[in-house]
Amino acid sequence: MYHDIYISEKSVKIIGISATEQIMTERKPLMNEAIIRIENVSKTFTTTDNTVEALKNINLEIGRGEIFGIIGMSGAGKSTLVRTLNFLEKPTEGTVIIEDKDLSKLSEKEIRKVRTEIAMIFQSFNLLAQRTVLDNICFPLEIIGTPKAKARERARELLQIVGLEAKENSYPSQLSGGQKQRVAIARALANNPKILLCDEATSALDPTTTKAILKLLKEINEKYGITIVIITHEMTVVQEICSHVAIIDEGVLAEHGTVEEVFSHPKSKAAKKLVFMVNHSTPRMDGRRCIRITFSENSSFEPVIANMVLECNAPVNILLADTQDIGGIAHGQMILQLPEDTATQEKMIEYLKRCNLEVEDEDWPCD
Ligand SMILES: Nc1ncnc2c1ncn2[C@@H]1O[C@H](COP(=O)(O)OP(=O)(O)O)[C@@H](O)[C@H]1O
Ligand SMILES: [Mg+2]
């Protein structure tokens, strides 16, 4: 059974960590306890011909047991940020604190020890082509000196967790992308990490396989209390499994909060772009006033907007309309650009409020 791997004498010997540390109940998340603290982290890359400020003064806390999404456009600094979490990339300024260990104050040897508690998976899987599935999973166990028979036993348990028992003798080239990522996940779990970092782990997979892998990650998070950090450029991934999200834009932390907060009330331009995937080709209208209307029940905007347009006898520009399922609740938002005439604007807002919709002025990037 999966649970046994954390509490049995056998596995305790395999991984050489005290039994109490392995009992899963001890890993139950304590409310608001940060497992990762990123403090004033900046990272500048200097090459012969230029300097890139990849991260600019990032401050962020990730709670124990959370599935935390870090999202941003390509080149925003996400991979750099995730590599600073285990000091594979040393910040130019600032530090990272894992549990109570300030990584900037540790020796190389001590950092290596912390790294064994932080596993990583990638878009490219990084499996060893010459090794079978089973031997790929045994690899990190071999490195820490686990006897071969025990490593294989543990690897088989891990294969069960990821649902790939039948493939232990296959080579990576014989597997689909989803199966390769399952092997990578099994390998990442071999040393019982407390944190699993996933850098674009589903970006090479089709939508159905992505869903299956995300489901597996969620199961691992729930069963074993492992904190998961998901780096992605896809909002749907965050929406699917994350509880919290941070948005990185050109090296800056643009916004962070619960997924529900950020999805329903994105504040920064970067968040708005990601949440709604802004379409800049909306038709031109002279009015500059934009409003956002929000609902969080199973109602529909369309008849309301149509009736408002009829009643006020003036057109509006629907800049964006979006309905999303967040934690089982339908959230809808619409951004409207109103006509130039202020009296008509007020009449429209009043109409929408009468329909019990939440209305607020919106500083929408119309440029
Ligand atoms: N080792 C490096 N040397 C120089 N520049 C780098 C290095 N790693 C990343 N960068 C630069 O830092 C910026 C952020 O990169 P990255 O963290 O990979 O972004 P993301 O993962 O969000 O796509 C980019 O401009 C990239 O070119
Ligand atoms: Mg990246």
C-alpha cells in the first residue's frame, strides 16, 4: 500500500530518515505556516554582451501543503525563480528560507542536504535513455547508497503510485509523453521530498494527458502532504489544481493571492492579460470608461446586456466575457466599454445594479 512506504520500518531504512518524520499525519499542513519564504530576491545575469535583470526584488511565501502556481509569459523569470528555491541559482540579492533554513547561510554541503527534500520535474522529463523505467526511478536511491534490492522494491511502490506498474522494463523511448512524466514524478518522489517543483511539467502534453498528470499531482499533494509549486504559462493549469497563484511579469511579482481572488478580481495588467487573454483587436469606441461586472452564481449575462442596450438605446463594447469554474463555483466576468455620454453611462450602471450584478469601474488597458 502507498501509505506504508512512509511508515514501514523497511522504507525508513531505505531512505535513512527517522520514522516520526515519515508519518504522514505529521506532514498535515498547519494553517498559514510558510514552508518557502522568498525574501527580496533579485537575480541579474551578466554575460559578455549584456545584463538581464531576470528577477527584481521578489517577496513571496508559499504555505506548507499548498499547490502554488507561478505563472507568467515566456521570459518572465519563472524558471529562474524556481531555480532559486533550491539555490541551483543563487540570488544576486536576497535569500530563500526553506522551513527555517536560510539557504544563504548554509554551506554547499548543507544546501545539498536541503535539495534532497526538494524534488523537481521538467517539461523535458530528463529521463536516462539507456535505463529502464525501473532503473530510472532507482537512480536517486542508488546515489544515496540504497542497496539495489531495496531500491527496486521502493521503485515498484512508486510505480504503483503513478500507475505504471506494467512498464517497469520499458525504456523511455517506448513511452508516451504522459507516461514519461509519470516516471519522472515517481523518480522525484523516491527520496520523500517535502516540496515538488514542477517547471512547465505539462507544457509538452496534450490537454487530456495534462489533466491526468495534474490529477496525479493533486493526489500526491493530498495523500502525502507534499507542497507543490507549479510553474506554467498556462492559466488553465493554475485553474485546475492550484490553491494560490503568483504572477511574474518581466522579473517582477505583479500580483499574488488565492486563485479565486486573482481570477475574480485581477488587478495588475499582467494578471488581466493572463486571466482573460486580452484580445487587442476589439473594435474602437470613443468612450474611455470601462466597467467590470461580476457574478458568482449560475446566471447568464447575455440577456441582461441585451436588455440594457435596448433600454438605454446605446451600444456597448464587450471587451471581454469570461466564465470559469473555480472550485466548483461558476465565476463570470465581463468588461464593458461604455458610450461617451456620462448620463447613458450612469443609466447603464444603474440598470446592471438593479439586476444584482456587481459593477465596478475598470482601469482596462484599452491601448
Ligand atoms: N543563465 C542565464 N544567463 C543569462 N540570461 C539568462 C539565464 N537564464 C535566464 N536568463 C534570462 O533571464 C530571463 C528570464 O528567463 P527564465 O527564468 O528562463 O524565464 P521563463 O522561465 O519565465 O520563461 C530571460 O530574459 C532569460 O533570457
Ligand atoms: Mg521557463
